[in-house]
Amino acid sequence: MNFLKDFFRTINTQRLRTFLTLFGIVWGTATLIILLAFGMGFRDQLELNMRGLGEKIVIVFGSQTTMAYEGYGIGRPIRLREADADALASQIPEISEIAPEYVTWQAEVRRGERRNSPQFTGIPVNYAEMRNIYAQEGGRWISQRDIDERRRVVFIGDHLKELLFGEKEAVGQEVLVNQTPFTVIGVMQPKSQDSSYGQRDRDRAFIPKSTFSTLFGTDLLNNIIYQVDDPANSEYVKGRIETILAQRHRFDPADTDAIMIWDTSDFWTFLNYFFLGFNIFMGVIGAVTLAVGGIGVANIMFVVVQERMKEIGIRRSVGAKRRTILSHFFGETFLLIGLGAAIGYLIGWGIVSAMQFIPIKDFVGTPQFTPVVGLIAFVVLAVIGLAAGWMPAYRGSRLNIVECLR
């Protein structure tokens, strides 16, 4: 009780100085929370955008040779086929999923007077899970039966649906693909996607791979996408793919330019390291701002010790131990910082909550007040409180009794 009375007496006698000191702690705490929340939100938004491309997929493209091999010259194009995907799946058990992908830009999709020339794609059933493509309610994705029976069905992106149908229902309706009627079986759920290898999925049209091959009279793929069972096997799988495709297409296995392999998991690794550094940087800025407030607290506690020297002398003379004086001033320091931190937490939380209603998600994400943010702020405040309180409290506990009473 006496401890709290002393604390509030200090606040009451030094109102302006206490207010300025508290303001530094409040501002520093709120700044730290807001900066960390923005960092977390930015990271989560980038991860969400990357998942729009696919869940750590690897994409293989055919290119052209840059080395002569077994009588073949330089510059020979390497064109992938569906049999290549089957060979990779059977010979590399570390591949968990694989999907051949046909692509053309030479197809026009028409609905009445509305028409568009999207990236037209022929794919297998497992392609949707690999690329995080999901149907809106009332529709469905391509099935194995669609592929087996070469059905003329099409799944369209949500933006392509708006171009062709506007606000009208698309599922169950017919569209013309180069004068061939196709039935729309599904429309893609909207998703964030900031990367692609041709066109955003929202603008694309997907049909069964067997239908594509028959309709366009080709067995040449645009690319093959796959996933590995364990990211640790990624480099080994890439080497096996280069070796197997070199054997099948008769090019030098050392000719790494004959095929191109884009491993999107490399970006995930970069993303983790980038945001570790980014959030540390943001945290340091917030901590420095908070440290300024901590200096103010140390300042006021030095003044408090100076003004209460007589009180300290009397307490020591009647038997108070040094650790009692030390803990007393330590307690006042942490109480002062705790009061400022509590107000700063509320202000930071309020600003972060208000930011949820501002349309900035597609650009920098939405700030998130997570337990991690709160824990980091708490640790920083504890360190600053320890640093700000130690020297004044130690000085007060070491004062000479005679000098205090004089």
C-alpha cells in the first residue's frame, strides 16, 4: 500500500515530467506493435499470393540444346510430351504429384456477342489441388470421367466468367470454343495470385487434357508441373529429371539449358529469410523508439532518488536493507513503464484493428496483432524496464546514510 502511495505521490508532484515520460513509453509501445503487425501482415499477404500460383510446385519447360550431342547440332528444340510426365512419375518415387499441361493461345471462347481469347489449357484431375484452384458453389472441377470420355466441358476463371456472362449464371451454359460447343461445369473461386507462367488463373479456361489433345491435334505439352514428397529431395529430383529427359530426348545431360526448371519453393526459402530480416529491422526501429522513452523513465527515476534522499536515509537508519530500497525503486520503474505500456498496447491494438477496414490488403496486406507481436513487445519492454530501473535503483540503495540525512 505504501509503495503505491509513493508511486502516485511521485506522479502527482511531477505531473508534466511524468506525462512526458509516459508519452514516450506509450508512443514507443504503440509504434513497436504497429510496425511488427504490419510486417506480419505483409508476410502473410505475400505467402497468400504465392499460394495462388501453387503449393511449392516445380515447373519444367522444354527449351533448346546448347551443346552438340551424338550427331545432333546446337539449337535443337526440346518438346515435352505426356509420355515424359509418365516416365518421370514412374522412375522418380520422390515425386508425389505430377501433371502434364497443354496450352494454346489460338482458341477463341464466345458466348453470344461476347468473346475472348484466353490461355486455353488441357490438364489432368490432380492439377487443381497442385495449383490451388477451387470451384465456386454450384460448379465442379474436371473429373477423371471427363478425361476418359473426352467430354467437351470447360472450367473457367472468375474474371473470364464476368467477361462472357456478366452477372448471369455460367454453370450449365454453353460457350463456343472455335465453333465447337462446350458446357461450363464450374467457375473458379477468386484468389490472390501475383505470379504466373503465362496468364493469371482468373482469366484462363481449363478443359480435360484428352479433349485438348483431340481438339487441337497435338501431343506436345507446354510444361510439366510436379511436387516432391520432401523439400530436402528437391535438388536430387531436379538432377534425376535432367538425366531422364536427356536420355529420352537425346541431349547432353550436362546441357542444363536444354530444359528449364522453375522451383517455386526457392522463393519460399527467400521469403522466410527476407521477412526474418525485415521483421528484425522493423522491431529494431520500434525498440529504438521505445528506448527513447526508457531513457526518459531512467531520467525521472534519477530525479526521484535525488528528491527522496532524506526518506532513503531515514529508512536505512531504522533498519531498511539495501535490497529493500533497490526493489522499491525497481518496482516504481516497472509500474511506470507498465502503465505506459498498457496504454500503448491499447492504442496499438486499436490502430491495428482500425486498419482492417482500410482497403490496403492487396498492396501491403492487413496488419495483424498476433500473440507473437504481443510477446516481442513484452520482452522488449521488460529489457528496457530492467535497463531504465537498474541504475537509479542501484544508486538509491548505495547512498550513504549520513549524507542522506544531512
